[in-house]
Amino acid sequence: MFDNLVESGSHKQDLGRKGSFILGTVAIYAVLGIAFIVGSIWFTVANLDSQDLELTTLVAPVPVPQQVQPDKPQEAKPVKVEQNVDVRKELIADVTRTELVPKEVSAKASDIPPVRRGVTTVVGTESSNAAAPIAGPGNGTGIVAGPTKVNIADEPPPPPPPVPHAPISGGVLNGKAISLPKPAYPAIARTAHASGTVVVQVVIDENGNVISAHAVSGHPLLQAVAVAAARGARFSPTKLSGQPVKVTGVITYNFVAQ
């Protein structure tokens, strides 16, 4: 069975042969790579002289001139010229000139100053006095020949209105009444035999009329008719310091059971 076996020899020679082949291949590729790089560098250096190179110059931007606003001419301030004549809206003579008779008499004083004696006066839109007056001829009033209005003091103010007084107390007012109606005895009060005195508080105005009335005591069944009767009462006006005033007081009503 083992007669045909072949004895395997050593692989050392085979491995050495393969290793030499690999090293040779790597060396060839390395030489070709170096040659390619050197050739590229040489070719680039050789063509530098033949290239057309442009020189680019960086130029700073041209500054834009700023627009200068022309100076505005200053507005000339009005110069106040001193006048040498008096100006009046209306020509009014001084009240000291009694020889002149006014054409119109006013009850209200004018706010326009009168014409000054010895100063030329003209009619204008406002009233002012001259800084350096020029004396006029004759009566000294320039163009004024006579008065048109005189000044009269204001009328006294009207007296203040009378101050209303608080109502004064009049106590029991039954005896002061001009007219004092009697209240009716209600049927319901007659059935309940209600009786007694009912006191009604009233306020009387300046003319003597009852303007307010309400019961303050008495049987409840009798208060309504007592208040109604009190509202119909009339009194003489009451005066305090010559002025009529309001009066407050009470009216009493006596009810007898029926």
C-alpha cells in the first residue's frame, strides 16, 4: 500500500525564489515612481520661462468726495425800529380836556389809552406810545382835532345774591296756620276704635306752603290721614332779617274714638 508514496522534498528553495521575485517587482515600481516624479518636476521647471505671467496690481479704491452742504444764509432778525409817534386803534381824548364835548358817552371804560397832549398820534392796528415823540402843532395831538369818546368809570357790580338760610325751628305750628284742614276719621280706625294724638313733622317753604310732611308718632291707622291733612295746611311766610326763610315744626292732631 505504501509502495507508491513519493517523498516530499524541502520547500526552502521554492520560498526563496518567490521572495526574490517580489523584491524585484517592488524595486522596479519604486524606480518607475521616482522617475515619474523627477520627470514631472523637470518638465514644470522647463516650461516656466515660456508661460505668460500677468502681474496683478492691487489698487486702492478711489475715495468718493463727500457732498458739502452749503451753509444756509441766516435769516435776518427783524430789527425793532423805535417809533417817534403814538399809535392808537381809536382816537380818544384825555378826560382832562374839559373844553371838548364828547360825541358819545359809554358806560364802559375803553382799553385804548387816550391821546397824549403834545404828541403826534396816528391811527393803527394797535395802541403804543412813541419812544421819541414829536410834538404836533396847535393842540399837540398831531392829526387829532377833537375827541370821539370819553372814559367813564365802570358801573358798580350788582349786589351778590342772597344766601339761603337753613330752616328755622317753629315748634308746634297749629296756632300759626292760616288754613289747617281737619283729617277725616277712617272707617277702619272706627272699627278698631283707634284714637289718640298723631304728631306730623312738616317743612314750610318761604311762601308758607308745606313741602314735606311725615308722621313721627301716633296710631298707625291714623297717621296716613294726618299726613294728608298736614300737606294741605297753609302758613304766613316767616322772615329773618327781612328775608323769607323756611320753617320746620310739628302739627298735632287729636283723634277721638267713635
